[in-house]
Amino acid sequence: MTAQDKLKRLREELKQIFLERGDLIDGALSALLSSQHVLIIGPPGTAKSMLADDICRRILGANYFQWLLTRFTTPEEIFGAVSLKALEEDDYRRVTLRKLPEGHIAFLDEIFKANSSILNAILTLINERLFHNGKEVVTVPLLTLFGASNELPEDDELTALYDRFLLRFVVNYITEDFRFLKMLESSLPAERTTLSLEELREMQRLVRDVPIPSHIYRTIADIRRMLGKKNIVASDRRYRQCLPLLQAHAYLAGGGEVTERDLSFLEHVLWRDPGELPEVRATIHELLLGYEEEIKELLYQSREMRDYALRPWETSEQRAQALIEVHTKLRHILAKVEQIMEKAKKLGRPLDQVGAIKEEIEEIQQQMLARF
């Protein structure tokens, strides 16, 4: 079994365990594949730490660090105690064994409640993958940091840390009764699919080679422009960082290149306040699929007009007038379909589905012509 096959199986197992967390699971795995960080916002008891812990335990050889932060948390708890032996040599160095600087995956609960000294060190660690330890600057092995909070940060000093989480998810308790019952009745599987740390690193290398077609860049620019008109603004750095994430998401889905389907995942990247999420989602959906929905609506109109023309008429003259009317309207509809498809083609949108819809409308037109 290849590493990608293992990843696919691992993904499905997680979705069976963590119900109504499909996007979060895909986000967590995509973050691991692209070395990005994930922020989870939600109340206690929504399996935030359990998911991070489960994912880490499936990666053999990876170190996992987990801690609940408070305003009283000390640097020693996160980065390790100061080495007494090093102090004798006038070196203020920490013993980082089993602490955050040695973790491949980390989960920090209530991350925005830590004090400034810890937050500044965390910022450097997750942003540059560096830890200043005494006289040395050490490169840390951190792949992904999961941060969790019940609320968004309010202090300005937390803004920089908040911005370093490329992926942001809002989670809540299970909503559907049948999934809630499934959660109550389910038990943890006896066997779990695992990956080695080496397999994960090899997949990271493969992810970097996933092609990004030129029209994807143009579509991202379109998304940025449309969101900007709605005063939803993300930094240039965030848009640049989303590229390896999209490559990872495409790889996770088994695709050979980044497609517009992957762009839908940007709804978890481009908002700053949860209140913006519905607008971001709707904007991306409208841009990516709006033309398909517009053509589908034209198909529904064509079907209604066909049914209108084929209804029983009292006289042949009425029937002929109805056929002429419907034929004329179908001509206008097909012209509009051509315009929409031409615009979509220029934007690099896929046309397979709309092409099939166009063929059905043309068949309806031929049916009407045959009635004359």
C-alpha cells in the first residue's frame, strides 16, 4: 500500500470517528502536508485536542506536545526548564526535552490566554521554525501547530499570532440527531492506519510538485477582487501561503493538479472574523459555480417552455403560435448560454457540465422544430 493510499484510508477513518468534522479533518491533513498551522474556535468538548492527538498518534516517529495555556503559564512549562549546568557557563539555555521546541505536531489550548513573553516566543517558533535557546538559534522540527480557543483575540498584541494561522475553523457540537446517536454508539477501532514520519515527509515533497494551472492564479485574483469589494481583505502573505495549501488539498483528494474544486477550501483561509465566513463562502461559490447555476436555471426554463408547447391546445393555430413563441425564446436562451460559456472559458472555468446542459437545451429546441 502506497503512502497516499494510507493517507486516504486514514482520512476516512478519522471522518468515521469525528463526525461533522469533514472540513476540519481535511484542513488538518492538508496543513500537515503543507506545513501550515490550524486554529480551531469552539466551546470545550468539541474534540479539538482529541483530533490533534489522534492524528499525531497515527504518524509513527512524530513527537506530540500538548498544553493548556493560562495567563499564569510559565515559559518553563512550554519550552523547558533552564539548564543549571548551562548557567554555570553563563548560558541561559533551556532543556527542551518533550517540550514544544522538539514537537513535530503541537496542540495549544486557549492559545490567546498566554502572556506576552510566551506568545512572542511562540510567534517566532511557528513563523520561522526557530527557537532562541541561550546563545543558539535552533531550527525546530515543527510541522503543524494546532491552536484552539473559545473566543477570538481582543488585544492588538495577539493580532500577529492570530494571523499566522493560515487555516481557521469554527466548530460546534454535533447538530444532527442521527450523527449524535452514531457518536454515542460508536467505539474506537481496534486498528488504526498509520504513516511513518518519513512517508509524511516524502508526501510533502510530492505536494510541492503538484501543478497549479495558470487559470487558478487568475481565479484567486478574482476572489480577492470580489472580496475586496465587500471589505473582506486578507494580506498578500496569506494569499501566497494558500498556494501550497491548495497543492496539499489537491493531493489529499487524489487529484493530479489544483482545480477549482480545491479553491472552495479557501473559505477557511480568507476570513478574519467568523461573521465574515458566510460571505466568503457565498462569494467563492458564486464565482466558481455561479455560471453553472445560471445555465441550470436556463435549462429549467427551457423544460417549462417545452411542457407549455406540448400541452393540449384547442386549435392547431394556437399550437403553432405556442411553438413559434417557444422556439424564439429557446433561441434567446441558447444565445445567452453561449455568452455565459464564452465568459467562463476566458476565466478558465470547466465546461463539461454546462456543455451537457447546452446539449439538452438544443435537443429541446430540435423537438420543437420537429413539431412544426
